[in-house]
Amino acid sequence: METLNVDHEDTISSEQEHRANTKSDTDMPLISGGRHFLQQFAAESKKLWWLAGPAIFTSFSWDGKCTSDALWASVRSRATRDDGNISSEELSKAAGKFSLRMIPQLFAYAVNFATAKFLQAQSKVIAMAVIAVTVLLQHTLLSWLLMLKLDWGMAGGAVVLNLSWWLIDVAQIVYICGGSCGRAWPGLSWKAFKNLRGFARLSLASAVMVCLEVWYFMALILFAGYLKNPQVSVAALSICMNILGWPIMVAFGFNAAVSVRVSNELGAEHPRRAKFLLIVAMITSVSIGAMISMTLIMLRDKYPAMFSEDEQVRVLVKQLTPLLALTIVINNIQPVLSGVAVGAGWQGVVASVNVGCYYLCGIPIGLLLGFKMELGVKGIWTGMLTGTVVQTCVLLLIIYRTNWNTGFNSRS
């Protein structure tokens, strides 16, 4: 009996030793110097951009569909209205009708989030980019046909947007089911319905996390509508938010890449590589944000004229440029950290952090500065940016204090 116990203990220790040796052999080696750091940085950057590059391109392609519709709508408006003016009531009614017509797109979004995340996890990002640009080309042609030639107006734009998103979904599903993903897609199975409780828990936490972030920035424009001279404030903020949207697409590309890479590396028991990946993504994303911010600051006397002919709006956009530049840099950090959270299964933790930093810190400070201190839109933005900075610092602290060997499993 003692012999059996000794043999059993020897077997367990041998397995543990083998597991430890396998983990140390396959994980990234420790950085031994500056040259080694640069070599590893270049290698990880290549892997990161392989995922982030097509993801960024896909995001721009998706946004390009709305841009093309806006372009054709502008052309049609100029062709049908001599003065190009429209009352607020007419605009509200048109927006309401357009929103109702876009309901089918919401279901297309739901399908796309699942298929896109699956393809990203399999590193099939090139296929996603090809599908996105192909649909964008047909979308532009159909928008021109329905909105201008057939004179369907915004109703035609809604039809084409719905159709384009469903075409993306169908193309991605056909690609997945066609055998291009290998053993990752063996076919439909009842096993997909196992552990739905854990899946629902992560999905709900992810939805709360994302919604809290999106609503937070949308509230900025909502609060601006209650300021003195709200037309100028809302117009200037809308311009700044549109500009902010382009760098955010870059950051979201890194978010997708980091979430996939971190989850894969942690699943493969490569904590050092996952940690180094975070450093590479942070440096790269912040550098891109800093370059965009410096460009805006240097062109702050010129670029507002590209968006508005109103002198008051131009002046306010110029005054908001420093805040916009700082927001771009901070927002290029935050999605990377959120990507780590998604990859590690921390969605619930981040949702709690978002509530505290955004809604218990940022919004109250913004309202105090904007209305009580009478700093206007700059005060509201400053307060809400404070919430974003606090949230970023909290996420950095959590990640810094996490044991990358065991901490992710315990938090998840």
C-alpha cells in the first residue's frame, strides 16, 4: 500500500514538473536587455498588427457605409432644396422615422458580434476585412441608386444599411460553415447549449460594461443641450465627437486584437507573453493617439472651418481642441485595458469600475463645473474626462497588482 502511494505521489510530482517545464519552455523568455526588448517588441508588434490592422480597416469600412449615406443625403438635399435649411421639428420627425426603419439592423448587430468575435479568435481577420470592403462597395452603389436615382431618400438609406449589415452576417456565416476555420467549427451541436449560465453571465457583464461607456459620452451632448446658447455648444461638441470617433476606431481595433491575444496566451499558460503584449499594445496605441493629438493642436486654427461656417462654432471647436487632444490620448489607453479585461473575463469588474468612475465621479464633477461654476461645455467635458482618467488609473492599478500566473483565474 505504501508502495502504491509512493508511486502515485511520484506520478503527480512528475506531471506537475512536466507541466511546469512545458509552460516555461513555451512561454516568452525573460527580457535580458534593451536589444532583446526591441526584438521581442518587434515580434509582438507584428502579431498584434496582424489582428489589429484588419480589425481597424473593418471598422473604417463599417463606418464608411454611414458616411456614404450621409454624402448621398447631402447631395440629394442640395438638389431638392435651394436654401438647404430644415427646421428642428422636421429634422426630429425625419430622425424618428429613420430610427424605426433601422430596427432590423439591431438584430444584424447581434448576429455580427458573435460571428466577428469567433473569426477574430481564429485570427481570420483578413477574411473579415475582405467581406467588409466588398459590402462597402456594393453599399455605396446601392445607396446612390436608391437614394438619388430612385428618389427614395432616407428610406432608401435605411434599406441599404439594413441590407448591408445582413449581407456581412450571411457572408461571415457562410465562411465559418464552409470549413475555413478547421476544427474550430465542427458543425452544429447540442454542446453549444452547455454552460449557458456562464456565457450569459459574461455576456450580460460585457453589455453593461460597453453600454456604460457609450452612454457616458453620449450624455456629454445631452447635457450641452441645457447650456446657454445650446445650438453652438451641441454643434461644436458634435464636431469634436465625430473627430474623436476616428481615433477610437483605431483603439477599438487594438481592443479586439488584445482581447483575443490575451485570452489565447492565458489559455496557453503564457502569462509573461500576455503581460508583454499589453505593454506593446499600450505603447503603440498611445503613440498613435499622441500623433493624432499633436496634428489637431497644430491645425486647430484651420480644421474647424472644414466642419462649420458658423464663426461661433469654429471658435468653440478651437477652444475645445486641447480637451479633444487629451481625450484622444486617454481613449487610446482605455480600450487596450478593456481588451485585457475582456480577454481575462473581468467584464463584471470593469462594469463596477465604470459605474463608480463615470457616474459617481465624472458626471457630478462635469455638471458642477459646467453649470454651477459656469464653465459651460468646457467644464462638462473636463469633469467627464476626469472620470475617464480615474477609470484608466483604476484599471492600470488592478492589472499592475494582478498575479499574471494565477490572478486572472481567480478574478474570473
